[in-house]
Amino acid sequence: MNAPTIAHQRKTKVVPFPAPARRLLVPREHGSWGLWVLPLVTGAVVGAVHVHGFSVWPAVWLLIAAAFTFLAYQPLEELLGFSPYRIRSAFEKKIVAGWIVVCSVAGIVAAFELVKLDCGLVLWFAALGVACFAIRLILNRARRFRVARQILGALSLSSTSAAAYYVFTRAWGGVPTLLWAAYWLFAIGQIEYVQLRVHTAAVRTRAEKVYASLGISLYHLVLLYFATIAATTRMVHPLFAIAFLPAVVRILVWAARKPARVNFHVLGFSELFQSVLFSSFLLAAFLQN
């Protein structure tokens, strides 16, 4: 085969699935992945330990439902024009629409299987997710509601902890509620901390950093205070309070350092590490009870 023929084939080669289209389908935020996976794993493990004899199938169907619902939200926002990631061609629009259909069908099938397995309460979690998504779309027009939208998203994503506990135990009570509340409150702190880093990217003195961090520092200290009170009164294991400590240390260390340029890629992975650390302490706390 001669060189001109090879060149012609390279020019006319059809790429069926361009790289930019792939990036439209999978959420890029590291924190959002950890925000539903880690609570789900924690709730599943705690639920499995707290019940004698269980079937793994409810957990499998819950994982499928949660995963495909999560994978559908960013493409749906893109299709509706509410996402910062833009669809640039008719081909990309078809890919995104097809992906939404696939995710929706998988999520509905998984939800149907959960109902058949006598886990109908998960439909309330699905309704919560739809409600949070709808409110996020309503608030999306105003930039000042950006944090509120993220907090709403965290409320829905962190509910996988309670849902996972429920599908294993078929029970509802203080444990799944506390799991859900702990993950959501921790997620709010992460959201506010990332916003703090964004808003202080241009500060030049430690004093400015300390002043800017007063609000979020107070929030984390209040969480740690109440978690400690709960631990000292034996409502929860002491490890539950310790789970909130690394976030406080993180802010204090950041405030004490000299101002430096923000590497948001590193920040994303460091927040994911914070989530893993929090989940480890939280899981250990519930396994001790």
C-alpha cells in the first residue's frame, strides 16, 4: 500500500465517539463521586453488620439505581442547557440523549426490582432526588444560588447511606438518619471550604485568610462540639466525634500557611481524601456499637 493511500485513509477515518462527547457523559467532579459512593458503602456495611442473614441482591440493585441516576444528572443538565459543559454538535446531542435514556431505563429497572424485593421505601429517596434536581434547575438561573444548589445535590447524594442501610435491614430509625445527617453536614462543610478557597485565591496576607475562614471554621467547630457532646453522653462512639476533627485541622493548617496559588486539581483530590478519612472514622464508629 503506497503512502498517498495511507494518508487518504487517515484523513477519511471516522471516529464514532469523539473524546469531547465522552467528557459530556461522566461527571468530572471528584467530590461528587465520593459523595454518593462512600455513604452508600458505609450504609451497606453498617446495615449488613446490624442484621443476621441478608441477601446481597437489594444492595446490587441499589448500586445500579444510584450509579445510573448519578450518571444521568450532568448529561440531563447539559441537554436542558443548565450546565457549564456545552453540547457543541447534533452528534453530541444524540449521544447525550441516548445516554440519558440508557441511564433512565437502568435506574427504573433497578427501582422496580427493589420494590419486588420489598424495599419500596427507596422510592421516597428517588422522589427526593427528583425534587432536589428540579429545585436545582429552578435556582440555576441565579448565580448567587450556586452554593445552595450544591447543598441540595449533597442532600440527595448523601441519602445513599440511609438507603443502603435500609435495603439490608428493611428498617428505619436513628442509625440511618444519623448516617445521612453526618454525611450531609460534612458535605456542606466541604462545599463551603472549596468556595472559601475560590474566593480567597487572590488574598495576599494570612490575616485576610484567617478573617475569610472565620465562618467555615465556626461551622466545623460547632459540628465537632455537638459530636463530642454526643460521644461524651454515650449517644455515639467517640470515633464519631473524631471523624469531624480532620476537617477542622485542614482549615487551621490552611489559614496558618502563607498565601499561595490554588491548584484546583490537587484540591479536588485532597477533598476526596478528606471524604475517605471521614468515612473511615464514621464506619469504625458505627461498627463499634
